[in-house]
Amino acid sequence: MLSALALGVASLLAVTTTACDDDNYKMKYPPRYELGDLPDPGDIHTFKAPLYWSVYEYCYDLEQAGVKNIDITMSQWTEIMDWVESDLKPFGYNMVCTDGFVSMRAEGGSAYMTHYGSVALKDLVAEAKKRGLEVGIYDNPMWIHCPDNTKIPGTDINVGTLRYNGSEKVENPKVEDLWFSWGVATHKGAEEWIDGFFKHYSDLGIKYIRMDFLCWYEDGNDRGMGKVGRGYGRENYARYLAYIAQSAKKYGVFTSLVMPNLYNDAEVEAKYGNMFRIVRDTRDGGWWFTSQDDRGKSYGNWPNCNNQFDGFEYWNHVSGKGKVILDGDFIRLHNYANDNEKKSVISLQLLAGGPVTVADQKSTIGDNAKFYCNAELLALNADRFAGKVLEDKSNGTVWYGSMSNGDVVVGIFNRDDNSKSVELPLSAVGVDGEMNVRDLWSHSDEGKATAIKATIPAHGCKVVRLSK
């Protein structure tokens, strides 16, 4: 542990408050339900973290400006995809993704969503395919978009029978569901309904689904808004995710779980999801979102942490190669104050094994694409790198891990407002003897060394790759 070594890193370790206290860290959840037998999907953790562009910023800014009936037209989509193809795709960003804010409709008798605003999903997929891109979709199997008398595919059961009927035990029986009309996973036909959902998207050529508001479904509580729904209970929630994992694996679809409570140390989400969110919504983004919002604090339900650093550190123990991927939400680089902050937010996602999701638009990104497109850092994503936090009291400022060829990558961050001089012996990250040191932001070789020495600017980082 760094704090036990005689290192010249006193300034780095000046913050001694850990990101979460021991009692809250265990996140014990009262066993209100026996979960019973659930489908076992087997090993679902076979994907690497995605690199993609999201419509989030476009929609969020319009909503904040008071625009009603937000839409994004096909001409706008084609302009976006042309830009992604030319500027981002060469570096591995191979997908564009929808988000909330825009109407989601099932037309032509379909049981599932066919249109995102004015655009038919089949047309969006076709345009993306022309450019060698994929489409990700924001939707949730338990949101019902079609008329109640629509049949669940492969059955004679009406979709409307999936809705709450008053006989189920729920967490908040006197509270009406806000915004969403949920299906209930323990109702007859739910398993077939979820299987049809994933088949529908797979048939369209869609292999990434982003599922939101999970805490609202599980217990109807939101730490920011209070009671927002009935809450269909732990058993219902676990069964719902188990059906999702089973069908998603069957059709080869990547599942992204958003707004989960992560009770019982994320036991259900880590088993049944490919990726889950570890921080509150991006909103305006910037350094406040990456490091400062409620710094050093954690909570027992969604959102457990309010900034990316704390979220990645808090949940680092459940992730890794062959395990669930941690999602730090969208990045809006143009809202960061300087290059140091921009390098840090990109480095943090990649060192933690998370996705890099570009939310900047062509009209707002400016000259920031170069930070998203650092090929030496993106090599971590291609290699399915997933680092670990050095277990000290540095508040998540040292991350490290091994590449598949044996090289070791180390990132040292400075979350504070003043520059820091650091010296980290390589032995602290399990490396013996001298190694060749390459800086992944300056793209320069720094010779052989037995320690990493640097003066790191405020909000900056030092990321190096060590090789024999």
C-alpha cells in the first residue's frame, strides 16, 4: 500500500477521506424476497467496452432551453453519421446511439418501438450501415409502446396483461408510476415479451440496448426525486434482469443498465448486465461532474456516487476482465476548462475499462476530437484493459493494470486545484526492476526507470506504459 511506503508522494496522498465509509460500502439490502430459481444465462461478459457517439447533448440542451417535442431528423442523422465516419470511426468509434427526450413509437402493428421521433429505426440502421456504423437504441423491455390488445409475439396473450393489475405486492402501493407504464416481470408472458424485444432489435441489426430508470422499477425511489412509482420489488426486478440477460445473449445484444440501485453489492446487475452506470447523469458535464460533485461521499441507492472518480473507485472491485463493465456516462469535452481536465476524463474511462461516449456535437466539439482520438490510449480499449485502483488513501488517484502482452499501464491523477510533485516506485504496482517508460499523452519515450516521477498540473494526469 502506498501509505505504508517511504515514498515522496505526501502531496499526492494529502486527501485522506476515502470515497465511501465501510458501512455504506457493504450496501446491505433487507432480504424482503426469496428470489427463487432464475434463468442462468451463463457467461455473458464477452464484450469489450463500446466507443460511440450519443445524441444526449443535442437533446439535453434543447430540453434545458424549453423546447417541446424534441426531434432529430434523418437529414440531421446523416450529417452526424458522415462526421462520425470521417473523424471518429478511424479510431474505433463505430456506433451512434439514441437517448431519451424524443418520442418512441410502435407503428404498423409492431409490438415494439419502430420510430425514434420522425425517423424509422430501419431507415436509421440502413444509413448507418452504409457508413460502416452501427446503431444503439435507448429503450427498456418493460416500457410498453404499443396498444394493449397487441399480442405478445409467439403467444395469444395481450400485451396489456403485463401491466400492474392491483393484485401484486409492491413497495409503494399508494404511489402512481411517474412517466412510465411498466410491465411486470412475474406476469404470464413476460419472458416471451422480453425475448421478442431482443429479437425485434436483433432483426433490425441493432446490437446495443441502453435501459434506463431501473431504480424506479425496482423500488420506486429516486434519491433526488423521492418516491416516483410503485416499485415492483426485488424478486420482480431480478427476474426481469435475468430474462433480459438470457435473451440478450441468445441474440448477441449488448445490454447497458442505467440508474440501477446496485443493492447487495450489485449482485444482480453484475451477473445479468454487460455494463452498468456508476454515477449520476452527465447533465452539463465538466470537472464538477468528473471529480468534485459530492466528492468523497457515497449513498445506499441510486445514484451511489455523484462524480466519475468516486463512482469508478467505489465499484472497481466488481469489474475487471471477464466481468461487468463500469459506465461513467457521457462526455462533453467542450465543457471542460482546459486540456488537463480533458486528458483526465478520457484517461479515467479507459483505465477503468469503461466506454468512451462522445456527446459533443459537430457544432460544439471544436478542436477536442484529438483527445477522444488518442490511439495509444484507445489501445487499452481494444485490448479490453480494465485497471484497478491502488488501495491507498489517495482517493482513487492511482490506477494500474496489465495489457495482454504483459505491458503495465499506470495512471496518476491530480484531482486538486494545485500542481503536485509525485514519485511512485514501480514496485508499488507490482513491477520489479527497471522498465521502459512511455508517456501516452506526450507520445514520448522517457527511458528506463524504477519509479514514475512527475509534476502533475491541477486536474491533470500522467499516464505511462511500462515495457521490458
